[in-house]
Amino acid sequence: MSKDIHSWDRINKLVCDLTGQLKAEDYDVVLAITRGGMIPACLISEHLDIRNVLTAAVMFYTGEGETMSEPHFFQFPGDSLLYEKRVLIVDDVWDSGKTAMAVKGRVLKAGGKPTVAVIHYKPESNRFPGERPDVIALETSAWIVYPWELDCE
């Protein structure tokens, strides 16, 4: 599998592409999926001036090509924070879709109205026929390396 290493400038452009598809008045809250979605969610919340930002602490990937059978939730906002809210769920990548779909399911169960936005979407890896992110910046098949994943030197 090829690797695509993104710079901060490239990420900023892709986030701008995402925010260009969104309207701030359509959302009450941004829900960042940890860890990969935290930086894109922060940037999107800044661009859209949405100050209500929550986190869903989720682990699914354990390494390149290594995953758990199901996403594990370490922390998730209480139902009262999501009930009847228009929730913009943000993650860095939709690969199999398991993480985003698990978060979307929990938002729906809490009575929220979810929209899923990702920087990268991998349609050939998607395990949810008929489902995909609502908003994407770029489709790819490469293994993405984000600037926040690079080792400190």
C-alpha cells in the first residue's frame, strides 16, 4: 500500500475544502473523534466559528493495517449534550467506516442529528454498503500519514 505523507499546508487546504461544503448555522456542536479527528475538528470549528466542541475518545486502529474487531469507547459525551443537537462528527479518515459509523450510531441513539465529515475517504475499504461520509475533502486508496503523526526529531 502506498503512503501519502501530508504537510500542514496540504491539511489546511483540505480542511478549507471541507469547510467550503459546510454552513456553520447547520450545526450546534462539533464532535471530534480522537485522536485523528481532533486537529481537523479544531480547525473546522475555528473556520466555522463553532465554539461547542466535544470529543469521542475512540480506539480502533492500533497501527498501520492493524485494527480491533470493534471500536472501543474510552469516553463519549452524555446524551443531554447531544439530544436534539445537529452534530458535526469529524474524523481524519473513513477507511472501513467502523469508527465513524459507531460514533454516528451513538449520536443517533442519544437523539442527535449527525453529519459525518472526514478529510479522506477510502471507498474501496468501506465496509458499509450504501453508507459513506456526508462531507469529504478527498477520496484516496493510500495509507495517509498526517503531520500530527510524525515523530518529533
